[in-house]
Amino acid sequence: MGGIMAEEDNQPSLHIDTDWKKQAQEEKRKLAEQEAAKAAASAPADAKAPPAGRKAAAGDSRSQREVPPASFGSLVQSILMQVLFHLGDLPNRSGEPVLNLDMAKHQIDTLVILEEKCKGNLSADEQRLIDTALYEARMRYVAVAQQFIG
């Protein structure tokens, strides 16, 4: 994990080790794959089948990889990935990081709305998932935003 380094004016700044970022991205990718595998294993067999009347074209990327079934977990993970993208943790197609604090905050607010609307209707695992996602997103937002405020 990156450490805090004091600058000459005694203002702390966040130094992020790029190896740590790569490791964190890899861990998040593995967690997302595990969640998708859990969701796929618990989904009914007919939910895994492609929609009736639609055949994938030979060049269609969906024919080369299986799309995990839609679930609460995949929705939360998708929004969290958007937060991380807008905070520069996940590169765009050109490999360059994107930094858009307003969009990151918007996605965090979306997670908050999702949590509020689902209150009392989530399993313990789902509640833990959204709580963890919100905690990670907020902490990462604060860390990135502090670099630009000071």
C-alpha cells in the first residue's frame, strides 16, 4: 500500500506505488470472478441459456466468453468498478487512467440510493457486499480527492 510522504512544506501527500495498484486491480478482478462463479453456480439452469431466437454471430465477443447472470452482486460490482474507473484506478481502452471526481461521486451516490431502496430486503451476504463496496469506494474517493485539495 502506498505511504504518506511529507513534502517540503510539511503538507502530506499520498504516494501510490504502481505495483500496489496492479496488485489491487488483480485482487479485485479475482473477487469479481469469484462472485460471478458463485452467482452462476446458484442460478437456475435455464438462466444460463442464451435468449431464445438469438444466435451469436461468429465475430460476436459474447460467443467467445460467457456473460455471468445478472444479480445484485454483479450490479454492485459494476457500479464499484465505475467508481474505480473514474478515480483513475482502472485504465481506459488506451491504457490511460481517467480522473473525474464528479462522476466518481455520482456513482458512489448511486450505490447509496441502491442501499437505501433495498434496505430490509437484502440477505446478510448482499448487505455485507454493498457495505464493503461503499466503504472501499468512499475511502478511495477521499484518498484521491485529498491529492487535489491540498
